[in-house]
Amino acid sequence: MRPSEATNYYFNQAADQLELPDWMRKLLVMPKREMTVQVAYERDDGRIDTVLGYRVQHDNARGPMKGGLRYHPAVDLDEVRSLAALMTWKTAVVDLPYGGAKGGIGIDPRTLSKRELERITRAFVDQIHEIVGPDSDIPAPDMGTNHEVMAWFRNQWEKYHGFNPAVITGKPVEEYGSRGREEATGRGVGTLAVKMLKRLNRKPEQTTVAIQGFGNVGSHAAKYLTEAAFPIVAVSDVSGAYFNPKGLNIPEVLSYTLKNKGSLEGYQGAQRLDADALLELDVQLLIPAALGDVINHNNVDRIRAGLIIEGANGPIDPEADTKLKERGVIILPDILANAGGVTVSYFEWAQNRQHYRWTLDRVRQELDRTLSEAFESVWQESVSRKVSLRTAAFILAIQRVKRASELAGWMV
Ligand code: GLU
């Protein structure tokens, strides 16, 4: 199943509950605009390389479209299309005044120098600058991009349109970024884990955790969960999985990766396993926080965790999702679980537009409040309709987008 088919499958499960007519489903699923552009840039050795770049704008019924930019070799139009739709449902679940979009380039940023990344980013902006803007479509970081890429993007966009830092979020704090944006997605995952355990009457101390991916999301989630007393027994990145049944020393792991260019490679305080083995460990809580489609028909029967929190976008394919549900596994879906990032992006955009800066405490407080409200609504919806948390989250999101579309007029 292609990524966009998987996203639409989840959409349709909720649309069935809401008994939406076909014409409405078609209108809600089809993206408003898909842009594919040629991105030509100069390599450090003087050669010219040419790749495709994408921006998919899915829906704007609830506000300007919002969503990250992904630099990864697997990026293609279908993946971006799927991720753009997820952004529409994500911003609606947490009730931010946004629609959804996503962009990306099919490159491996680890094989490019910093100057090459800068040139490719500026070349991409040259191609898409007319369709993005603070009132229309606001990009942000995603896999393979970071605050530096956001700073280049903003600078290049402003060459055409003038000063307006609200055109992009996830910027460096010194360059109109928000305090707390970098930690926000991982912190949100942690915050929601704590809320979910409370609801289930379970104790963090007795909930072992494995986290797949130790990038921005996984590492900040690990930090938050350790501070909340969860034993984290395994973490992984492309170099492998690192397992200690007694619990990893997360502060030590974090300082190790800081000194090791962000990588876990060579970490000695744990047993080293194959990266994929992490997903199949006998833990209570599994957090996939890396790529999409990592739990699928190949490995679903070997997944042993009873709780899964989707730090990544689209980590579980529909076939695996159905099997896990039948086995009683509780899954907190991506459109809620990793919404902390876009929530603080919204705070950053709001600060930029007011020329005012919030304290870190305020950012964290408002993030906690936003996610708590969304979590409670999704939980109630799931209980009252007897549906999974994923279907409940989609139901709430679809109802909000549908309402906005009805108020504004469907065909605007
Ligand atoms: N890329 C992140 C996501 O998938 C953040 C998007 C944003 O901040 O706009 O939610």
C-alpha cells in the first residue's frame, strides 16, 4: 500500500463512522494543489546536480496550510501527499487555526556538505516561494531538516517578499524562532505518554520503554520520559539498537550522542542489537520515532508491546494496525502523538506576528494545555463510540474540517 493509500484508509474508517457521502470524502481527500519542481544546485566540486522538490497543499478550510519540509532519499510525491493530509488532520485534532501541507526533496542530507544543503534549500525556495507565505502556507522542519535549513529558507524567501519571519517556523531562537520548539515534538510524546498511563491506571516506574530513532523526536522523548521515571531499556538509530534490560542511563546516552555528531554508534553502556530488533523487544511501551511504515505485515506478529505511541508519521501500516487492534494493543496515533511540534510552531508563528517573545515556561505550559485538551477529547470520543484512538482522532479532525468547509462554502 502506498503511503497516501494508508492515510486515506484511516480517513475512511472515520468517514464510515460519520457516514460521510462519497462526494464529501473525495473533496476532503484530494489535495488542493501539488507542486513538483526542478531543483538544480551546484555541488562543491562544481558539478551541477538536479533533483525533484515537492510541496503539496492539502487543505486550508481551517486556516493557512502548515507542515514540514523533509530531506530524505525516500521522499516522493506520494509520500509528501500522504504527509500533507496527515497535517490537515493533525492541526485539526489539536485545534490549531491551520490547514495541512508538506514538502520535501528526495536527497540524503548526510551525503551533502553544509554549503550544498544551503544551495539546494535556496534553489528550492526560488521555485516555490510564490505559493508559500505567512497567510497561505508555512513550512517547518521535518526529517532531515533543522533550524539552519529554516533560517536559509526564510532568508531566501525574504529576498522576494521582504521581512516576514512568520513565513516559516522552527527557526533558530536567535533568528525569530521560539523557545521550546526544538524539544516540542519529543516533549509532546512524553507528555502524552504520562497522560495515557494515568488513564490506564499504570505506573511509569513499571512501564519499560523502547524508542526507535534517536533524532530530534526520540532523544527529547527519552529525556522527558526518564525524568518522569520510565525505565527506557532500548534506543536505536541507523547504527543499531542499544539495549539494557535494567534501563539505560539516558543522560549519559544523550551526552554521548552530543559528542558523537548525534549518533549512537559505539555507545558502550548497553548491549548492541540490530536496529530492527528494537521493535520486537519485550517492552510495555514502544515508541517508533523515525521513518514511516516500520510496523507492517512482515513484523507485526512479532511486536510484543501492549502500548504504542507514534512519534513518527505513519509508522504502522493499516494491515498491521488491524492486527494490533485485534490483539488489544493500544495505539496513540501520530496525528495526536507527535502534534507537539506543530503546536509550538503555531506559538512561534503567533509570536512572530505579534513581535513578542514568550518565556520557555509559557511555551511549555501552553503546549501541555493544548495537548491535554486534545488527548481528553480523543479519549472520550474513543470511549463513547467504542472505536480506536486513531479512528476517534480522525473523527474529531474530520468533523472540524467539515464544519469549517460548511461555514465558508465547500467550493471556495
Ligand atoms: N514536521 C512536523 C510534523 O510532522 C512539524 C510541522 C510544523 O511544525 O509545521 O508535524
